[in-house]
Amino acid sequence: MSKWQPLETAPKDGREILLFAQGIQVVAHWDEFGRGWVMRERGKPKDQWVFASHWMPLPEPPATEVPDA
């Protein structure tokens, strides 16, 4: 697993990352107009700005197996 990195090194290309913000961990992405980090809530972007100090990439999702029918 990745380690926390300084926010200055975070990607600002629209991909979602994990942020450490105000004592909690949130999934967010950089606003396309460069206004700041936008938090995701229940799978959808939420119109709420996040003030973070560190970031890390999201982990890979677990492999899913399709059961035999």
C-alpha cells in the first residue's frame, strides 16, 4: 500500500485520490477549473471543498469472481 505524501505532489488531472483532510480521510479530485479539491459522497461529487494536507492513491478494488452458473 502507498504511504501518505505531501499534498503538493498530488495529481491534478481529475482522477480521484484519498486525501487526509481535517483529521479524516476522504475521496476527492481536483476541480477542473483549478479552484480546489472536491469531495465525493456516495459515489457522486459533492459540492464541498476540502482543505487537505496529504494524499495517497486509491487502492485497487478487490478482484471479483463470477460464480459458475
